[in-house]
Amino acid sequence: MKGITTLLFSLFLLFGFTSYLPSATAFDVLDTDGKLLRNGGSYYVVPVKRGSGGGIELAATGNETCPLTVVQSPNKASKGKPLSLAFPILFPYITPNFPFQIMFASVPTCTPTRLWIVVDGLPEGPAVKIGGYRDARSGAFQVQKASQRGCNHYKLLFCLDDTCEDIGVYVDSEGNRRLVLTKNDPFLVQFQRVTSSTA
């Protein structure tokens, strides 16, 4: 009897775990090659619309002496810098509406961390930065599908509990395309896997 109970409990745990594993559905997060987005994988985050700028990178804005501001590259041909999307639970793939961290693969030596944060109290409103700021919000990033089936178009969000805000682009007086929180104008992106041929 004890053996049967142990077996049933093990099957329950297995079902509970596998029910959260992603399968090939329209709700998965896919890269530009149509492959599932890997937890901890390295990707370029590139815009769906290429007319205004390129991928995501860092810039020194305002009084910063080190590039701490996450921006869209002004060069529309640029893929930006490689990024990693990761969460600590040992699932192999990133799934929609699940909290994760975003970090640059490499940063200048003057920056204390590679992790994205959201900082309050700035002229442009809550903005995406890396390290060096005290007024960082609590929360995590998420990704959601932003188009109909057949297009791997997504938007990034920053969430605290059940409250989420889209990440959009704010163009400052110096032409920097800063990533900020917005309620009605999300920055639509795709994920291009970093390979030896694209790096």
C-alpha cells in the first residue's frame, strides 16, 4: 500500500511539473527562427518596425558618466547588444506572463551590474536602467504576445504582483530613445538568437 501511495504521489508531482512546461502552442514565446525562447539564452531584442531605430543597447544620458540607460539604438541597421532573459526556476523556456530578469551579456567596467531595473523620479518618468540608482522599483519583467497568430511579435512589461505596465520608447531632447514605462504605447519587439554568425 505504501508503495502505491508513493507512486501516486510521484505521478502527481510529475504532472504538476510538466503541466507548466511549454508545448508548441500559439501562446509560446518564439524567436525569429520560430524556436522556443530559451531560459538564459542569448538574444538580440530588435524592433518589429525598423524605421526609427535598431535593437537595444546602453547609453549615458543626463548627468551619467557611465552608460546606465537602456535605449533603442539610433542606428536602424543595428541589432543592439546581446541580452539574456532568465528566471531561476529550472524550466527550459521563457513563457508568457511569467516573471524573469533581463541582463546584458556584457557591460562597461564602470557599471556595477548587468541587470535591468526600473527607476522612479526621472524627468521621463519610470525608466529602464542598469545599476547605480537607488530609487529602483520592486518587480520583474514579463513578455506578452502583441499580434495575431503567425507573427512572433511581442511586448515587454514590468510588473509588481498583478499590476503591469508596458515598456515603450521616449525620445529625449538629445535624441536618445530611452526605454520607459508606458500605459498605451508599447515597444513591439522580436527576439533574434545570438549565434556565431550574428555576434
